Amino acid sequence: KQWYQRRVREFYKTSDTLLPPVKDTCLRVDSRTLSPEEFRNKYELPRIPIVLTHVMDNWPSMTKWTIKKLAKKYRNQSFKVGEDNKGNSVKLKMKYYKEYVACNKDDSPLYIFDGNYGDHRKKCALLDDYKVPDYFTEDLFHYCGEKRRPPYRWVVAGPKRSGTSVHIDPLGTHAWNAIISGYKRWILFPTHTPRYLLKQKLPDSEAITWFKYL
């Protein structure tokens, strides 16, 4: 087991160079020339995944959401970085998370996945740094009322090797994602994908392991 863990750590240190290159087949569409109606008819209804470009050009988050600036403004605010074995939230103050990111060598690093920032009296300022694109303004959950609606927005940040394994979003919903900095690998499967292709026996259930073996 110790030998395996050492080999895993060595692999993870150079994971960016050892992982096979990904053939990016996702279509890029310029949001400046795409109306919400065109988006719905051409891509949403036929279930064609795309990357929308230039949506975030004027977002304040593009310059304000660096780890240095976030750690300064939200240094004493706690963000969710995981759960313990009993399902309880594990949180870190931003100033400690900055230190963790700078020096971590974990096989599967902790990453911020906070769904309550919009309801927090100080962290809610993050809402001012971005705008929901016109293509995604429809929100059926608002009919539940703010007190009853399930989580529906998250701020996510993490170092290399962090991520999730195969999953379906909460309540079968669909989320739009915006990358402020860095990069993230996605693999999207059609709904008819056989289960045995998704749930295979691996050394562990971490995201980086899934990408390496599958």
C-alpha cells in the first residue's frame, strides 16, 4: 500500500504532462452574434454542448478573482472545501486556503465548492462580480421561494489534480459553468451511455485517477 501511495504521488506531481492529450471537439460559438432564441433552437433543444465565447468580457471577476485578491478581501471568511465521513461540511478560511494551495502535495487536493456564498452577508459580494448570461436566465426553482429552493449556484476554485469523478448534477439539473482562470477538463456522456462504461473498478474514486485509466 505504501508503495502504491508513493507511485500515486509521483504520478500526480507530473499529472499535467502524463495525462494523454484531449481531442477538443466542443464547438465554440461567439455570444456577441448569438441570440437566446438561436441558442435554444440550435443547441439547447438538440442537446449539443458548446463553449460560448466573450460572455465574460466585462465581468469584474476576470480581474478580481485571483487567489491573492480573494485571500485579501475574504481572508477571514470560511468556504466549503469538502465533507467528512459523516457528510458534515468541512470549511477553511480563505487565508488558510491560499496557503494550502501554495504548498499542497495531496493526491486529490481540497477545492472550494461553496453553494452558500450568495446568502452570506459578506461573501454575497461575489454576486456583484458576474452576471448570469441571457441564455440561462430561466429559473424554475425561484417558484419554490428562496427558503425552500435547493442549492443552485456555486463558486468553485481548486489547484491542479482537484476535481470530481463521474456524476449527475443535483436533482438532474443542468448547470452553466464559467472559467475565470486556469482550465478544467470535462467529459460529457449522452444519456444512453451504458452504466458499465461509467462505473468501473479503479484504485480509487478520485478525478485524476478516472482520467488516467479511462
